Amino acid sequence: MSKKTAKKKVAKKKVSKKTAARKSVTNQAQDYAHEIWLAGLGAFSLAQDEGSKVFKQGSKAVEDTRSKVLGESAKLFDRLVKEGSKLEKKGRNAANSAVDGVRGDVESRVDKVRGDVESRVGKVREQAQTNWDKLEKVFEQRVARAMSGLGVPTSDEINELSARVAELNKRVAAMSKTSDSSPAAKKSTTKTSKTKADTAAG
């Protein structure tokens, strides 16, 4: 029995050695796993710290970039406004000069047309006056012929006759002053002057 007991003891020792070996391996594995876990936590913590630093640096860089972009945008906008106002002035000046050129051209053409029209109107007026004068002369000649055919004296003849009558009146007045102042002479002078006047009128 002792052999059996010895065998059991030896077997127990082997089992306990195996168990101990297993326990030590398990403990070592647990220790390694724990260390791995701690290394992971450390890595996470470092990553978080680095991430915060990177985030802060990135935020600062973004803010700086945004400030620079806003500043550059404002400068660019001001520059664009200046360039736009320059271009607007150039365009306005070009438009004004074009309008002035067109206006001058139109005014010169209008003046030319007005001059042409006025000269034509003047020529037509002169021609009309000439034609009217000719027509008047023809009309006067025809009326004079018709009146002379009827025995009516012309205006020239009437004027000549009136001048003769006036001259005769002057002579009669002069004669009456020079003749004596007798009533018989006056009567004869008056009769004579009346006779002369009637003769001249007839």
C-alpha cells in the first residue's frame, strides 16, 4: 500500500507542481493583461492630451487664418470698390465723350440742314417775289390797256392833270393880286379863272 500511497503522493506533487505552474502562468498572464490595460489607458490619456493640444493649436491656427482671411477680404473688398469706382468714372467719361461727340455731330448736321433749308426758303421767297412783281406788272399793264380802251385816264395822266390845275390856281391867284381892286375887274377875273379851271378840268 505504501507503494500506492507513494504513487499518490508523487502524483499529488506532480499535480501541485502543474497547478502551481499553471497558477504562475495565469498570474503572469493576468499581470501582462493588466499591464497591457494600463498601457492602453496611458496611450488613451496621452492621445487625449495630444488631441487637446492639437485641437487648441488647430483652433488657434483656424482663428488666425480666419482673421487673416477677413483682413485680406476687407482689403480686397476695398480694392475692388476703388477699382470699380475708377472703372465707373472711365465708363462715365467715355459715355459723356461719346454723347458729346454724337450731340456735336447731330448739332452740326441740324445746322447744315437748317442752313440748306433757309437758303432754299430764301431762294423760293426771292423767286416768288420776282414772279409776283412780274405778275403785278402784267396785271397793271392789262388794266391800263383796258382802262385806256374805255377812255379812263391813267393815274399818271390824272397826276399830270392835277399838277397843271395846281399851277393854274397859282397863276390865277397871282393874277388876281396884280389886277386892280375894282369890283368889275374882280368879277371878270373870277369868271375868267372859273372858265380856265373848267377848261382844264374838261
